Amino acid sequence: MQISSANNSVQVHLFRPGYKYPDNIFKHHDALYYPSKDVVFIATKLSSHIDDVFTEVAIWEPNEIRLLGTLTLSVPENGGWVCYCPWDCSFPVPNVSVTANLSSDDIILSCLDFARELLAQKEESIRISYVLRSQQSLPRSDAKTEKELFENIDPSNSLLIRGLYHLIKCPLLIFTYPDYPMFMEEAFINLQISTEAAIQIIRERLRAGGNSHPSKKDVFEYINSNFPPYDSLSEYLEEQYEKWIETKHPVSVYGSGWAPSLSADDIYETYDALISFYRHIVLGEPGGSSYYSWKV
């Protein structure tokens, strides 16, 4: 886990310049997303669940995933993609207690000053500026919905955090090289892991509702009853699962080939479908209700 650890601390994590970030601040007692043209960063309280697993490769910890999951799901289905690109590890903010209110002006200023200090240590920062995206180019949910998203994402729910972790990694893989989407297959793999987590979450809900052994068919019936018929989400996910088998196995019932049979839309459409799926899981809103129609 790439975190400069200090138990019971507030951590600042810089975002790398050269990417386009949403321009509206998100502030909550337990988390802060701060965008500006000179520095973009998040501040979170170090999760007590960080030691639940051993990893040397995860790029975010549970409370960071909670915040980034909120920001990701805030952009409605078909609203666009955001790549949150981390820069190095998280660092504890000096003289700021884990009990601090991260939405207060003085704490925001302390985090901002510390983020600028971290940025000043990076030579390349003087050559690359931050680019911010307005509400017109990247629609976001209102502040009340974002607050509800954040408070409904439980960092102790490892299955939900795992699903969101792979969802927010997808744009990072797509936009690593902005001029050309280099890691499309890897993005598809992450989306399928996120899909499996979402399906398992629904299976657990069905089990809690009295179905002791919910099948995949039961899950798809749940999806059909909570998403509009024209959405055909269950059929789409089943189709993508077949491509998932072909992608992760060089030899399968679908044959063998030098590359999996994927189209770009398999990534873009699955991402949008999962935005709707996870908003339903987290907010309980009807499937597809957040779909954003762009005005021409």
C-alpha cells in the first residue's frame, strides 16, 4: 500500500498535472476534493480498514476509494469520464488531527498549504499545468446527491469498495496516454471485476431478503425488475461475460486467438452501465434514471 503511514491522521494525495479534473470542490467532515489551476488533491482520514488486506500494489486506500467513488458516480450515466491520476503516495498533514472537520475553512487551508509544499518538491510541476472541466463539459450531481453518495459508501464494505476501486481505475488505464487509449484490454478486465462485485452485492441483498441460495438468474431477474426494459442490462452483462471468459483465458469454449474479440464500445458502454448499476446500489435510485442527454 503506497501510503506514508501515520495512524489516526489526515492524508493528502496529490493528483498528477496534465489530466482534466472536475472544477467543483467537494467537502465533507471526513473528506475533501480540492481542484484549482495550481494544485489538485484529495484529503481523507486514514482508514482503519487499511490493514484488512496485505497489498503492495493498490494505489488507493478504502477512504480514498470512498471519495473517488463518490466523484465518479456523481457524473451521471453518459455524462463523461474522469481520470483521477495519483501522484506518488499519500502524506499525513502536519498538526491536523483525524478528528478535524475537513470541510472547515481553516482545515482546508492547512491541507492546501501542505499540498502546495508537496507540489513544490516536484521539478516537473513547473512544466505542466492543471486543467479543470466545468459543469458544461462534465455534468455532476448536485451537492445533496454527492453527500448522499459519500455517506452511503461504507469503507468497511470490502465488496463495494473493491467494485468501486476497479471502476475508478478504468479511466486511469484509458487515459494514461491521452493521445491514444493504450490499455483498453486492461480497462475491460477491471470493468469485469467491478461487474462481478456488483452482481455479488445484489446476490447478497437477495440472500438478506430470504433467498438462501440466489442464482445468477435470480440476480438478472432483479436487474430486469429494477431497470427499464429498453435498458436490457442483464442481457448486455451476459454478453460481456462471454467476452470476459475469452479475454482472461487464451483458450476457452470460444476458441483461441492472438487477441480477445473486443470493441471499444465494450469498454465505453460497460463503464456507463456500471455507473447506473452502482448508483442504484448506493442510492437506491431506479436503474437508468441518471442518464444524461446532451443538448445539441
